[in-house]
Amino acid sequence: MKKENVQVGFSLQGIKTEQYAVFEEHYSPKKEVGLATELQFKLDQKSRQIAVFLGFEFSQGKKVFLKIVVSCHFIIEENAWKSFIKEKGTKLIVPKGFLAHIAMITTGTSRGVLFAKTEGTIFSKFIIPTLNVTEMISNDASFDITHE
């Protein structure tokens, strides 16, 4: 089965720091640091937007000392949006390759936001590492379409 590489027209419409917190009392320079990552996609049908929410928690033991959640909002070109509509107009199916692409953009954006917020502090050494987002996104995303 031949796989097509479909081009999706889109543009970045906005960036938002959804959450940012530092708990200095939970940090010790002598302890090992863990990193948890959370990835979500949300849809705004009216404006043809897909938002990527990416969260990172730096922790030691079970205590989080640094947390950030950043969202990037992408508007999808009309013809590309229409090509995502499937199942007689009841579902919007977004290919995992495109999701990985916008998740990678959001990862880099999150890295920059975190650095800007921690610059000049002891926490600036905690940099979001490179991620293989294709491993985090195993399937196309399916969203129910609501008709108003």
C-alpha cells in the first residue's frame, strides 16, 4: 500500500503559557531529576484551528519543582481542513504526521518559553530535551464534528 505525503497549509495563530510554576522548596541540587510530558490536541471547528497543549513537569521523587504548559494554536487552510472531514461529515481525522509536525513546533516553542521564564535563575539549566514526538503520536486524531 502506497502512502501519500499530503501537504497541509497552516499558520501559527497564537502562543499561550497556560501554566507556569516553580516550587523552590521541592528542589535539591543533589537529587536526580525526572521529567514527565503530557500532550493534548484540541479543536475549534468555527475557526478551523487545532491547538497543541504540551506540558512538562520536572520533579524529584514525587515532588514537582518546575511545571510548564504551553499551547500553540494553528489555523488550518480551508481545503486542507475539508480534506480532514470523513465519515459523511461526522468526523475530522487529522493525520498523525501532521500532528507530529505541529507538536514539534510546540516543543521548540515550549523550550523557548521555559528558558525565558527561568533565565537568570538556578532553574535555567533545566532545558526541555529533544523529543521524538512521532513515538508519542501513534495514530491519526479523530474529532467529532458538531453541526450548529
